[in-house]
Amino acid sequence: MTHSIRSARRDDYDQLCALFDELDEFHRVKRPDFFRAFDGPARPREQIERWCDGPDSTLLVAEEEGALLGLAVLLTRAPSDFAGAVPRKVIVIDNLVVTARRRSRGIGRDLLDAATAWARTREATHVELGVHDVNRDALRFYRRHGFALSVNWMSKAA
């Protein structure tokens, strides 16, 4: 079977929430000091609609025979106010997940390719993302696809 990549639709909401639940559970298990369970759906319907309908965002999905296998949330970052920064237009991959049962089949790669294509249509100069250090599989995946470490963002308990 072959998957395809498309823009999410409002009627994808329940399947999107299931994918976000899978992503969120991974983060809750790996970083309970940072993530907790939601008091409602994984993402409010209004948030999904803003991502789908907004001029500076999109939500891409990987689909096979009506089943969503993965998603990517893309957001346009506001330009830096720092006068010393080289002007850049950045698209951020805010979330990317492929359901665990379908990983290693090219779905993540295809979502990344579609994200890059979407960024190019918006004349972006860069595509960026953040990965928690505990997510070693994701770090390897993104490195294999041309992403390189840019900033080490660190934290400690106060």
C-alpha cells in the first residue's frame, strides 16, 4: 500500500488527536518533569483549525486508504528583532509524528520533503525544529535528512 501527503482537513480531527496523543505520551514518559496529560483532547479543535486555515501555518498529514499515519505542523517564525541577525525567513516544524506501527517506511521522509516544499513556496530561507535530547531516534532521523545542531538549549531546576 502507498501513502500520500496532503493538507489536513477539519474532518481529520479525531485521527489527528490520536496521532498527537501518541506523540504526547512518548514525551510524558520520557520527560515527566516537563510534560503532563491534557485535561481534554490532545489539541483543541480551534487550534487544529487555526493551523489548517492560517496563512502562516499548515498541518500536513500522511494518509493511506483514509487512515492517517503521520502529521507535521508547520509554523512561520516571526523575524528576529536583533539588529545583528542575518535576515532569515524560518519555517518551524513544530511537531512531526509517524504512528509507531508504521515507522521506517518513508512516511517521515515524505512529510519532511512536503514540509520543505511548503517552506519554499513561502520563500523561506530555513526550516528548523526542536528535538528533546531524550528522543535519540528523532535526532538520528533528522540528522540523516540534513538537519544539523544549531543551538544547544539547556535547562536546570531552579
